[in-house]
Amino acid sequence: MASPATAGEVHDEAICSICLGYLTEPVTIACGHNFCRACLSQYCAEKGAGTPLTCPQCRAQFQKGEFKPNTQLSNIVQKLKQLGLKPGKEQKEKLCERHEERLKLFCEEDGETICWVCEKSRDHKSHTVVPVEEAAQEYKEKLQGALGPLRKDLEESLALTSKEKEKTTEWQRKVKNKRETIAGEFNKLHTLLREEEQLLLQSLEEEERETLQRLQENVTKLSQQSSSLQQLITEIEEKCQQPVVELLKDVKTTLSRSENVKLREPEAVSTDLKNVYKIPERCLDMREMLKRFAVDVTLDPDTAHPKLVLSEDRKRVRNGDKRQDLPDNPERFDYCPCVLGAERFAGGRHYWEVEVGDKPDWDLGVCRESVSRKGQVTLTTKQGYWAMSLRNRDKYSVSTSPWTPLPMSVRPSRVGIFLDYKAGEVSFYNVTDRSHLFTFTDTFSGKLRPYFCPCNNAGGTNAAPLIICPVPAQTRGNLCLLQ
């Protein structure tokens, strides 16, 4: 049988840090710490499903049901109990330094352990004095009660820290996506817009740096707060395991510190970009640059649906009241009210603008010359159409497969279409606010033609025409040099 001295050296290892009593049916978790089976099971249940489980002592994560019975430690606990040792009690009691008597009393006013002689002295004569065991039990319960809120604050602090880190990652993703969009636009227009590109990127980087700094400050403050909470929790847990005299030393200060803890939530930082960063909105020369590639588009009457009415100069098209008696030639659309431009493009860069006004429905874009003109038109890139559409006055979309909705902050009264055949791009611009709307990227082969559809309704604002805007005279002389 072990001697009392030997038991005293190991009895601390037999204490459960949750209930602070001898281990009952001790179990061991992944980090090596031991707890009562019932205490650990209750601890896991209180955490709830979905919440990561962490060791009550070292905060290392473990999985529910991972703990294993520790038979050897259980035997040691039984032997300690047979020796009559109580949890947390030292084998050698401390004596009063002044009177060499046992410290069996606790002075509530002074918050210190005293002997029976001290109690009779003038220093403590009028004070409230209770037995140390009674005081220790009372304060142990208070300390244990303080652990719950502190642990909850720690969990909330860790959750907030994780949330701020996620916001940082999301913010960086947004900045990365916006940077790629800006770079893509400027790569296409870099000759005239290099200076504007640098100004925009610098503004974006400044906003990124400022926001990331604020987010990082939040993470740093929360990490410091979590560390302080962890230190206080560890200090209280250690104090709860100390002998009664040490436990009661400065216990009120420790309790006061735990009661004064206040979880500070991070400063709210918006992760929405402050600026719109629409390249064309910032660039006064965008339209002028595109107009360098302007082509004089006209409508091809041989392709026009019989209900469409074309102007004499073949620059306007609208729905008519009735079907006209026109030859049903192979190139004519016979079901959908469509018409093609007379120009055919097999290379180069070409730009034209179409006045859409207040029409609630229309289609504009580019199509292969080889598209079928008979029957229902399926407006998708797979069928050879790179087009933008408006329906019901406010539903804009582009002819991807499936169609992609197109948010619109400013309703365009005029739309610009830019075809870069070699690059495989068809771009749409809102001439009204000088903004880029959408760019198709594809590989072209064969001839492409401008495509127009004023839609079916002949009455109301839908009766208004689509108008191909004229090419400025000063531009025409440069066309042969630019294509």
C-alpha cells in the first residue's frame, strides 16, 4: 500500500478539473487529460450539436465519444480514497506566521486566512470570521459560477474572430474580382486609357488597404481579447484546484476581475466597395475611342420580316400594322420580326450605335450570316447569335445559354455595339452613361452581320423604330486605316 506521502504527491492527478472532486470512472481524451465520465458527458451535451468540442483544461479539440476508460487511474483514485485523503487538501498544513497556529479561519472583511489567536486580536475582533472549509466551499461555488459566462464569452469571441477572418477573405475575393474586371477593360483599351487604369487601380488599392487594415485591427483586438479571457479562465481553473489557503488568497480580486469582463464586439466594417469603378464612367474619351472603329451600318431589306417597315435610307426599322406582300426569298425571316445589317464582317474591329429610345422590347447584336431565317429564332450563342435583349421595359439580358440577366442602374436610350473579330469579342455599351454592359468572348469563323429585332407589338411605344445612328463625317476617312 502506498504511504500518505506518496499519495500526497499524486493526488492532484486524481482530481477532475470540471467538478474539482476525485475522478469517478475516469476517462482520457485525445490530448491526454482525464475527467469523470459523467462530467465529460454533461460537458459535451451542454456544448450542443455542431459546436466543436475542446478540452476544458488545454482547449485542444476532440471528438464526442473519443474518450477511453482509464482503469489504472481509477485504481489509483480508489487507493487515495482508502488513505482518507480529501481532494485539494495538502498533507502538511500551513501555520500562522505570527502565532504558529493552524490557519483554520477566514476573515471576510480582510479576505485572508487566520488562526484562532488572530480572531481574538484587535485586528479581527469585530470582523466576520468563518471556518476555512466553509469559506472555501462558498468561494469555490462562486468561482465555478464565474467560469460559465467566461467560457461563453470566449466562445463568442472566437466565433467573432472567425467571422472577421471570413469577411477578410471575402473582401479580398471581391477586390481580386474587381481588379480582374478593371484590368480586362484596360487591356482592351490600354492605348488611350493607361493613365485612367492606374488611377482607378490606385484608388481601389487604397480602399483595399484601408478596409483590410480595419478588418485586421478587428482580428487583432479580438485575438487579444480571446487571449485575455483564456488566461483568466486558466487562472481560475488553476485556483479552483489549489489548496484552500492558496485558493482563498486574493480570491476576491480574481472574482472581481472575472465579473468586470465585458466582451467587446468588433467595429462594424463594410465589405462593399465604396466606389462603383465603372471604367467608362470615369473615362471621357471612351466613346471617342470606340468611334474610331465606327462603321456605316445599313439594313438589308431582303432579310426583313414582312411586317417590318424600313426607312428609305435603311437606317430605321419598326413594326408595321400588317404583313406586306414581299417575296419569300431564302434569306428573309418569316416568323420572327428580325432584320440583318447589309454589312458582312470577317475580320477587323467595328463599332456602331443604335437609338432604342423608350421602347420596352428589343434585340440587338451580331449573328452568323449562316443562321436560319425560317421558323422560330433561338437567340443563343450556340445558334450563332451574340445579342442583348430588353423585355417588359426593365428586364435586360444577354443571349448566353441559358440567358444571363443584366442589372441596369441607368436605362440606356442608345446602345453601342463593338465587334473585335480577331479577339472573338462582342461588347455592348450604354452610351447614355458611358458604361460597359457586357462582353461575349468566343471564337468566330465565317462572316458575321449586325442583327436587329424591334419585337412583335406594333402599338404604343413598341411602334417606335430602332434607329442606326449616323457615323460622324470626320470618322469615315479614318476607317480604312483602323480596320
